[in-house]
Amino acid sequence: MAEPRRFYLWVLPALWCLVHSATPASAAPLDRAAFAADLCGDGAAQVRGAEGLVQAGGDLPADDLAFAGRLLGALAERRLSCRAEGAVLLDRPSASEGRDAVSGAPRPVAEARAPVLGLRQRAALETARGTVALLTGADPAARGAGLSVVERRIATVPAAVLDRARDAETDPALKGTIAGLAQAAALSSPDPARRRAAIAAVAASPSGTAQARLAALKSDPAYTADPAFRAALDAGLAQVSRAVAIGDGLAVVYNGLSFASILFMAAAGLAIIFGLMGVINLAQGEFIMLGAYATYGVQEAFRRLAPGLLDLYLFAAIPVAFGAVALAGIVVEALILRHLYRRPLMSLLATWAVSLFLVNLVRVTVGTQNLQFVMPAYVSGGVPLYADFVMTWNRLFAIGFAAATLVLTLLILRRTPLGLDIRAVTQNRDMAACLGLPTRRVDRLAFGLGSGLAGLAGVALCPIYSVNPGMGSGLIVDSFMVVVLGGVGSLVGTLVAALGVGGANVLIEPISGAVAAKVIVLVGIILFLQRRPEGLFAVRRRR
Amino acid sequence: MTHLTRRGVLGTAALLAAPAIIRPAFAADTVKLGCLFSSSGTMANLEGRLNHVVRMAADAINGRGGVNGRQIEVLTSDPASDWPLYAQVGRQMLQQEKVAALFGCWTSVSRKSVLPVVEQNDGLLFYPLHFEGDENSKAVVYVNSPPASSVLPAVDYLMGPDGVGAKRFFMIGSDYVWPRTINKQLKGYWTSKGIPETAWREEYVPFGFSNFQTLVNQVRSFASQPGGQAIVVLTVVGSSIPDFLREFANQGISATDVPILGLDMVEADLEGLDTAKLVGHLNCWAYLQAAKGERNQTFLADWAAYVKAKNVPFSADTVIDPMVSAYDSVHLWALAAAKAGSFAVPEVRKAFAGLSFDDPSGYTLTMTGENNYVSRGVFIGSVNEKRGFDVLWQSPNAPKPVPFSPYG
């Protein structure tokens, strides 16, 4: 790597001079009025303006770039009012007065005409804004953000922009990244050594796009003519393919884990209730929905009372959702279910009625629309980790949440008196009763615990799925599948089954489609239960 | 025409000549209209609104004295997003309640299940959704657009220089008739444009599917392959739409990388989403809330006032195309019934030819005698930061509808 770097130290300035001497016109300052007129023109003019700025970006004075950045930002945010007398910058969309884009003089605006950007214009505008941010950003973070935009559309950005950014960069890490990108941009350079270096640079940051870019070079005449080029390209391609394969593998593991964590959260409470009391709680999905609505309530409370801490509402919602839904569960148990323990079919119907009641209650009181959640930074977006593998924060939140829930539930079941009682009653209800355990009270508390776990699932689902009154119905089938497969009443079995079902879904989906994946998994479970009717982990009990 | 007008004149004259005592009795005599929109189940959030907008339109017509001297009475129902139930409720409304017309259905599968019922009972169903076409029944008025006048212009836009010059297509749909037929027609269309079969992929998900991680991964790897700009043609319905959009944005794909053309995506689907990362994705409908013009402003104000006055459990400031289409449906029916001077379905049907109505979109709807399709304008919308759509493009006029696609 050292060799090509040194080589660049002299070849790039030479090239820079070449660019300058070849296009002397671009060294002139920006024609501000023409630029503003372009941005206010039709789609083609907007693209011309934005692309022209990117092309000239390597040479423009800093204040011209800042001026262009202001205008581009205003256009993107619809604060640019286009009038016959020229463009006007507004402080906010549809403000009644602003400043003339070129002269800066205050100007009243009777009726704002903010152009709507088409996709092509939007892409050109993004590139131009990225270029300006890369060249004039106040801090490394802003310049880095600009760089990531430029990187996505590297083919449309001239080398001069990257060179200027690299030369001006003070942050060593960012400087290195820009240098690497500048190197990678030279894939079609006439200089063979530069090309080889570019291949290595492209291969150094592997992705599907990089793979496609390199694979396209295979049809290049140099591939057959130049053995050194061929060797470099083959090595680079092999490196990228390997990395992409690893990245895809990581994505499969991550997707499987995240789906499994959702299944586990939805099924954990069900497993306890079903295992202990034999009650098939068809309202479990609606308890999850209640948990999500409780989270919404906490968010609204934060918005009213402590807007500064709004981002933390998800954590504050954990105890609230658990408590609220556990209470709802206990009420349902006390009012309805305790009368029906001897009639399991009736209890099934009763919980179904409860689920219908809850859905309609929420529909009437809150409405059917999807709830509006604030997504704090820790549950929105994602970070590209390796090759094409993006780790999305909301799924990571769910995985962590499920793991914590698992640990806590196991602790409760294994280490607390309540857990001991629950385990005793699960194993042999009559014997436990003979030994003086208040089995009815244990039932009630366990039902509360199981419902509370559903409430927690509701919190975990808020950042992932839409929250509406119908959200529970989609989860109930999957969670029953997991509980039955895992072995009724076994938390560890539920975990293993969730991992198995989640993983199987994620593996089959790309091969045979999402519809078939569901069917295949269901058939697989049925076949498995034919061989082992008690599921993966049958709870040992005396009969 | 003259005959009908004469009858109208005679009717009015008779009404005026009649002793005043008869008038209230006459006015109390109502004509019934039936609604088949679910207010529970997967479609509740979307379909539920349409019940109210039909009522609102009927109230407005009643305020002007009703149709043919009779007040309109709107019957609503709840088929609970359960497709066979639509047929059952529809039959009840036609046979027992003797409704003059039905307004209903969202998904094509619900329309297909009601279709035999309205045909057997010689009823009339106004269907307010844009849909896959390839159907032409005397019993159904297709108030929204078939694909030739909604989907194809949008796809053309995306393939053209104003769009992104799309060359490759990832189709994701819910697994039922509408997405499958639309995709079949699109494939035929692309084939006719010389686009090879390798340039598209087709995936279907079950109703109510929400775990889109793997599919979005696939979109990303599809888009990174060579062969030109890729787009997503999204035909999933219901709550799958926001779930897909959220995953798409979270994985860092923006509209300028891979734009989504959401064919069933309406303003109400964006409720609850952070649309800052979704800006630029597209939809296409015969109406967008952002449509310019006074008629739209009036409609929006009317809806807001209606929501407030009647305590309707839906957002006062979200209006979606099927609402406007349902509203248009009632007016079209009233115009036809007034023109026919009768509520009998055959008479009303005969009156459709030549009807026109100025709807909130700003276009004038027209009907011909050829079929029960309606000419309407087309909008392409672009998602903005405020959970709405900006009008990116709109058709210069209302294209003539083509019920049967030559491409599928």
C-alpha cells in the first residue's frame, strides 16, 4: 500500500494542475444570479445548476460554496421562493417575507411558490449539498456526512472535489477516508498503476455495489491484455466476494435473531400462562397491543411534563407497560377466568371475547390510526457494519430487550418464592395444593406475570411495527406456534423454538418467498410434533 | 334527453301543484343507499373513513332537497375485513333493505366476492378504489382508475428522463389478485418496451405481513447489481405499507437510491411514520390531498367540519383518494338518478352516459355509455416531511379509461 500512496503524492498535484489548465473557465467565481435562476427554473435547469456546482466545486471560492449551500438547503427544505424578480430565501416554509437570495435585501413575499423536487433533481441536489458540506463543513462530523453522500454518487463527482477536500482536511481519519475514496474514483484512469490502486481501494471497502463495479471491469480490454491488471482485479474481486458473502451471512444471523426475539417476546408470557394453568389465552396479542398503547401514554406524558427527556420514554415505559398490562391480566383473571378453570374450552372462548372487547375498546377510545411515536436516535436508522450488513438499531433494541426479559424471567422463576410456587403448581397442582400452596393466588400472580411480559413485548415492538388496535391478531398465531413447538410451559423451550422458527423463516424466505416460508415452517412444525407431541422441551410432570 | 327533461319538469310541476299537506309525507319517503366498508379488521383504518364520507355527501345532497324529491338514507355495515361477509351483507342490503345502490369494497378480493351478488340481484355497486382492471360488469361502476390511467403513467414517469430512468424493477406485493394482476400487466408492459426478464423480480408476502428485514436486504442486493437504476413497485396493502417503509428507511436506503412506487400508499399510511427519511418516494392516484384548487379547499374544509360536528373517529386533516372517490360516487349516483328521474337500477344505468362531475381533484369526471368506467385525472405524489404527498406530476387532462389491459 505504501508504494501507490507515495506515487499519488506527486501524480495527483500534477493532475490537479492539469484539470486547472484544461478548464480555466471553472476557476472563475460562481455566477450567483445565474445559479439562483437555475435552482428556480424547471427540472432540467435545477439539475444543471446542481451538477454545474459539483463540477466546479473543486475550484470555487469558499464564500461562493457557502452561498450555494444556503440556496441548496433552502430549496431542499422548501424555503426557496421563486419569483419573477428572482429567488427569495425564507426563514421557514411559507413565510411571508424573506431575503433576496443574491443581494440579501429584505423582500416581502405575497405567495410562496416553492418548487417540488423530482427524484432526479433531488439526487442532483443531494450530491451538490454533500459536496458543499464536504468542502465547507464546520466540523469533521458535517464534512463526514457530506462525504458519505458524495461517496454514494462517486461517479458524478469530479476528482478535483475530492482532492481539494483531502488537501484541506484537518481531521486525520477523515483525510484518510477521503484519500481512499479519491483513489477508488480512478477505476477508469488511463494510468495502469492508478487503476490497480483504485481496484485495491474499491476492494478495501467491500459492498454489493463495489462487487458490481469490479465485475464490470472483467469485460475491459486490459483484463485480457495486462496480466498485472488481471491479477489485481481477480484478487480484488475475490476479496470483495468473500466480504459480501460474510456480510450476507451476518445479515441472516442478525435477521434471524431479531425475528426470534420478537417471537420470543410475544410467546414468553403465553408459555407461562399456558404451562401453568392450561389456559389458552387468545387475548395475549391484545395484551401486547395494550403494552404498546401504554408506551404511547408514557410518551405523551413525557411530552407534556418533561419534553427534554422525551428520548428516554421507551425506558420509562418498561415498568409502566409491565404494570399496566399485568394489572389488566389480573383483572381479567379475577373477573372471568377463575370461574372457568374447569372448562378449558370456555376459557378459550372467554379470552377470545376479551380480545375482541379490547380491540373495540381501543378503537372507540383512541381510534384505528397508526400511533405516532417519536423515534429516539437509539431506535431509528442503522449502522453499516460490514460489507452490505446494516445493523438497524430498532432490531438491536428488540434483541437486547428480549435477552434482558429472558434473564429476568428466568431469575423470577428460579430464584424467587413466587417462581418456586409457580414451578411447583406447574409440576403438580394437586400435590402443591396439599402442601398448602395457595394455588389460586399463584394462578393469579402467574397470569399477571404472563400478561406483564406481553406488555413488555408491546414496548419492544413499538419501534419496529406499526401500532394500531389490530396489531395483536398477527402475533397470536406465531406465538402459539412457538409455544407448542417449544414444549408447553418451558421458557427455555420457547426460546429455542423462537430461534428455530425465526431462523427457519429468514433462511427460507429468500429462496421460496415469504408466503411459502410461512407454510413450510408450519408444515415442519406439524411434522416435528408428530414425532414429539410434547414439543422440544417437555416439562416433566407426574401423571 | 328531452323525454327525461320533460319528465323532470312534469315532476317538479306536480310537486309544486300538490297541496302543501302532501309535501312532508313526500319528503319523509327516503331512498336507501348501502355502504360496504369495514370498520374492523385489517382494513378498518382505511375503509372506516369511507362510511363517513358517503354520509357526508348524502347530507350535502339532502341539504339541497335530496334526489327526485326524496331524502337519501345511508345504511352502513361492518363486513370486518372478512371477504365472504361482504357478499353476505351486500345481499342483505339489496334484498331486504332494497337499497338503490351499494358503495363499497377496498381490496379487489372483497369486490370479487360481492360481484356475483350484485349481478344476480341486478344491483349497482360503486367501487371507489383504483384497481387491476380486466373486469367490466354492468353492475359495478368503477369510479377510480384502471392501471392504464394510473399505474402506467407513474411507471412511465419513473422510466423517463424526468424520473430516474428506471431500468430494473423489484415488485413486492401482498399475495392476492390485485398485486398479482398489476405485476402481470407491468411485466407485459416492460416486455413490450424491450426490457428483458432478468430486469425484474417479484415477491409476495401474506396479508398483514410485517417482518420486512429479509426482503429489504434483497432489494438492496438487487439494486447493487449492474444493469441500471432499480425501483421498487410496492403493492402490499394495509399495515404492511408503513412496516415496509420503516424498515426501508432504517436500512439507510433513500428515495434517491431506490425509489418506491407505492401503488396503494395513501396519506393515511404515513400517519405514525417519521417521513424525513422517506422523502421522495412516490405514489399515484386520481386525487391527492395536496391537489390545487378551490374545490379541494372546500372539500377539505367540509370534511374537517363534518369530523368535528359528527365526532367521527378519524383524522380531520387527512383526506385520501378513496374518500374523494366515494364522495364522487354518491354524487354520480345522485346525478344519474336525477337524470333518469327514477331509482330503478336499469334506468339509472342508462343515465350514466354523458354524466360529468367536478370533483375536488380539480378535474372533471366524465362517463361514457360504453362501460361503467370513469375518466379521471392522474396525480403522481412525492412523500414530504409532513406525512403527506406533494404533487410531483399531474396529467394535463382526464385520460379515457382502458378497462382491459393489452399487456397482461
